[in-house]
Amino acid sequence: MAYAVYTTETFDKEVEEFEQDKRERVNKLFPKLRDNPYTGDQVRFKFFREKRIDEKRVYFLVYDDIKIVLFVGTSDKKDQQKTINHISQHFVDFRKYAEKLAN
């Protein structure tokens, strides 16, 4: 079964600020992740992933039990650790949001 791919409002706002070619590359990730959600590099946990797009990074969470990939944030190299820490601190909130989307 394919995964559903969703984004958060924060993610959408951050991607809007990307250059057009980078936005297109982000959008091309969505269909790829439906069939293979474990693309990209693992960040701390198997379900927490990142994909690099030039100097930018996009972060997503994979929920196998509800078959959802949730894009939650972006960063560049200089604020990468801050972004990873923020996402890690809000795993429970992201999980609740994904569960609402699944219903």
C-alpha cells in the first residue's frame, strides 16, 4: 500500500520562500515517497528523515502504522541543528496531526 504524503502549514510557508527550481524539486519528492518513504538520510531515528536540495534540507516523518509521510520543516546548513531539535521536541504534536489526517 502506498503512503499518503502531507505537509504542515509551516513547511508550506518555508517552501514558498525557496527559488522556483527548488520548489519544483520538493514537489517531485512527494510521488517518490509514496512508494519509498525511506528515501533520504536518517536523522536520529528511522522515521525521521531529511532530503537535501542543494544547500537546503527538507525534513519529514514516516508513520508506517498509518501509512503517512509528513513534511514538517526546512533548513539550510547554518540552522540545521536548531531545526532538528525543534522537530524532535514536537514529535508528539506531529504524530497527533498525522493521526487527524489519517481519519
